[in-house]
Amino acid sequence: MDRDPRWLPEMVVADECFDAISVAELLRPVVDLHRRDPGRLLQILREAQEILGYLPRPALTAIAEALDLPRARVEGVAGFYSFLHLAPVGRYRVLFSDNVTDRMLGSVELMDRLCNRLWVERGKLSEDGLLSVDTTSCTGMCDQGPALLVNGQVLTRLSAERIDRIGELIRAQVAMADWPREWFHVADNIRRRDVLLDARWSAGEAVRAAVVRGRERLLGEMKLSNLRGRGGAGFTTHTKWESARRAASDDAQGRCYVVCNADEGEPGTFKDRVLLASYADLVFDGMSVAGFAIGAAKGLLYLRGEYAWLLPALLENLARRRHNGLLGARVCGQPDWMFDIEVHLGAGAYVCGEETALLESLEGRRGVPRIRPPYPVQEGYQGRPTVVNNVETLCKAALIAVRGGAWFAGLGTKQSTGTKLLSIAGDVASPGVYEYPFGVSVDQVLGDCGAGNAQAVQVSGPSGTCLARHEFARRIAFEDVPTAGAFTVFGAHRDMFEVARNFAHFFAHESCGFCTPCRVGTTLVANCMDKIANGSGSQSDIGEIFRIHRLLHAASHCGLGQAACNPLFDTLSKFRPAYERRLRSLDFAPAFDLDQALSVARRMTGRDDPAAHFGLGAGVQRGEP
């Protein structure tokens, strides 16, 4: 949203200049709207920031008092999410997408161009307090980048000319509502349709079909379909639903929940964006079908912060469904069934794509993954049985409710039934969303998207698998190459070391910091990659990466740390020359110049003789030249 320029002076002053009483009064409508519920802390913090521009200390104190929470917890949550700010960031907050595909399209040069034109240093507030420029891991626009976010609004297909114009508008303090509308256009880029993307059913059709089938038959159809989760793990959907239903029936209060995981933060993935933008009724039908199957009265859609621009349309859709009897009391005329859906916004934390971290965030806490067991189907949201499904999974469940399990099982392969959406980007002629039956070969996909000179494909994002040219006959399926949906292509001219280095920095940035192996290990890996890139690396550093990989895989608290070295492990195994040609020597070499580091001490002591220099003194003492 655009902030009133009158707020600008207050955004650049110290926290002490905020009057605690006036801030509390200003935020009162926000906390009242959210019923002073501590579980809605993240939503309250987001909306408070929209009003104030950032979260000054008096605002954190006021929110803590209003929610009866320790102030340390409020500040801990505010400090966890990258889209929440404890210091001023200006009226215009510009975030360039920093994923590898945007970099391939020139995002780094475009960011430098904007910073130079506006005389602002990356990551810092401009001297006049007007703006700040930085990066965010991924905007979900890999098919139409380079892209950036300005105050949460996405701009696609950036060019040097467009960057120059953006700089002029910011300098003139033009409200974003008056910026050219075509800059904000987001295309679906659907390139290949199959049963899901060809679906043209009316809102509520899947819900009505589920009601006609009844709960038992519906669960039977889900079992027959052998639908597996499309978020990457591939857990059988029927088993998850049945487990949550049984757990709810054993619960004293009988409450259970359905959660739609719409936090697709994996760089290279954008299929859920398309489903939420153009197939929202199918998503909400799928949530309602799941709610009917397990007896839930409430569903929650967790929308990643980078997709905040989708929120108004989603809320409008939910209001329309309530008006049409598809949500609320007596859904589809059933007197014993009440079901409604809420949308919760994330705030920039990749780790919240992990289902238990997502639940923590939904409950207003830092997105730190929980220890399992218990699993969400036993103790999930608010400690109650909860089904957490991916956006695509719920859309497939809606199709099954209408057409039946046998129809769905007839698609794909025996172990991987149905179809899969692929988010294809990188060095291809036609980036976008492609739908294939499971079992399609990587070669066929590359041919369809126009990737005639591919040397590698990163499947399922940085945490997935890197395939080299000799592996392109492999097939997309749980029994061969599983994927959450990302399919990033790298041409023969790309440097796979730099690809892996970008992924290493991504994991170091996105680590939640909860466990030491991941917090320290991901940083050490990124440092090793930087050392090699700077020409100071050795075989010892490559060995160190392998050692850290084993440690992270064995000791990390959650999947982020366990998968953090996957792209390095793959590229080292398949593209090792890309690393070795950067090595300074095959032996150990310091990562810094000790002689240069001691130069200040030499000047202070007035010494500049050979014995005062590292690497020279020993030779002089031995009489060597």
C-alpha cells in the first residue's frame, strides 16, 4: 500500500520520538480487528507496519501490552521475518528478486543501475529517508523476470529503461497508484494444459459432488486415486486425511483444521501463483472437500508474503462463496456442516514452507520447525488434528471428488498417479507452467519448452536434484525424479559453480537460526564458495564442503539444513571442473593475505625490513634469497 507522505518525517526519526500513547491509540483499531488474539500476532505486526512504515519500539510495546504478551516475544517475532522492519526503510521499499534465474536475466546490473541513479546504497536507507533498495530471495516470477517488489507490489519484465523510469517516479514521490499499470501485469504463462489446467467447472461443483458421495465414499475415492502430496514429499493424501479424521474423533472437543500451504518459496517455483490467481475456486473447493472429509469447521490458507498482491482478489472470492452458500453455516444446504476459510499472510520466511514451521507462524510465533512426532495430523494448528496440503494437491482432490479415484489413478504411473505441474524457467524459449502426466521424460519436457542447448536441469529447486545431460532420459515421478514443481534449465554457456554459489547463499540467508549445524554450517558453506570464487580456494575447501554436507544432513533440525548442500553435492559430482578451474592450488592457501593484514602494525612500529613480512622473514633467516 502507499503511505501518506505526511508519515515520512516520522519514519526517519529515532524510536524515542514516537509518543507511546499516540502509537497505542493509532494501533488500537488493528488489535481490536484481530480480537486481541495472540495467535494473530504476525498479522497485527504486518498491519501495524503498513500504518507506521516500520515497527518502532513503542509500537512493539503497545502491541505486547494489548495482547498480554511478553515484549520479548513480540520483538522476537518481528525480528524473524524479513518483511518486518525494526528500523526505518523509507516510503518506498524496493526489493529485487535475487534467485538464479533473475540473476541470469541481469537483475544485479539493474539493481546497481537504480541505486546509482537514486544515490542510495544497497541495504541502507537513503539520506533523505525516502527509500531503500535490497534483495529478496524469490518473488515467484521466474517466468517473467527480472522482477522486483515495491511496497509489496510486484513489477515484472524489468529493463534498463523501466528502471530509469522507476527511479524518476520515486524521486518525484509519485504514488504507486499512478505508476503505469502495465508494469504490474502478471501473466499466467500456461504453456501446456492437461486435466487440471483444462478444468472449467463452476465454483462449488466439487463440494456438491463430495456431499453427494458422503464422507466414507469420498475417502474411499481418495484412497483409490492414490493421490500423493504435490509439495515434494509425496505423502499419500488419503492416509493424511484418514489419520486426521481418526485423531479428531478421539479428541475431546472434536475440532480439526485444514491448512492450505501456499508458501511456495522454493526459487524456481511459481505454479501455485497461477492456481491462486486463475483457479482460486478450485483451490477453495479442494479445501472444502478436505474439510468435509475430516469433519473440519475451519480452513486456513497461508499465503506467502511475496504474493500479498493476490490477497484482495482472494478475499473477494471468499466473500462471494459465503454469499452463495459455499462457506459459512449450512454449506451446500447441509444442516450439520459449517466450514469457513481465512487467509493468513506470511512475511518473508522460506522456512515457513515446512509444514510445522508454517503452523508456528499461523499461531503468531517465529517460523521454527517443530520436533516430530507428534505430527500435524495428531497435534497441528492450536494443538488440534490438522491436515496440511499444498495448493496443487487440494486442486487435485477437488478433481477426484467430481470424477472419482479410478479416473485419476488411470493417469500417470502406478506409483505416481495423476498429473504434475512444472514451473519451467531459465534458458528456455517458452518459460511458464506445463502440466504433464507423471512419467514424462526430462528430454520431452526440454523439447517442449525450447531448451535445445541445456547442460543441466535443477529439478525441485535448490533443495532438489541437479541433472546433467546424460541423465535427461530420466522421468518425472516419485519413483525416479520427484519434484515440488520447479524445473530450472541451464544452457551450456552457464557457469554451474555460480549457480551452486547462489544456492549456497540462499540457504545461508534463509536458515531460521534455530539449530547450530544449520545456522553455522550454511554460512561456512557460503564462505567456502566465496573463497573459491575469489581465487583463494584449494582442494581442502572442496573437502570441507563435503564434510559440512555430511554434518548438515545428519544433525540439522529440519529439512532446510538437511538439503542445504544438495546443489553443491550434485554440481561437485557432475561439474567438478567448474570448481577446480578456480582453485589457486591443489594445496592449502590462506583465505586472506596475512602480510597485508599486518601492514598497519608495520607502519605503526616503523618496520619495513624483510623479517617483518610474513613469508619473507623465515627465508631471510635461513639465508635464502
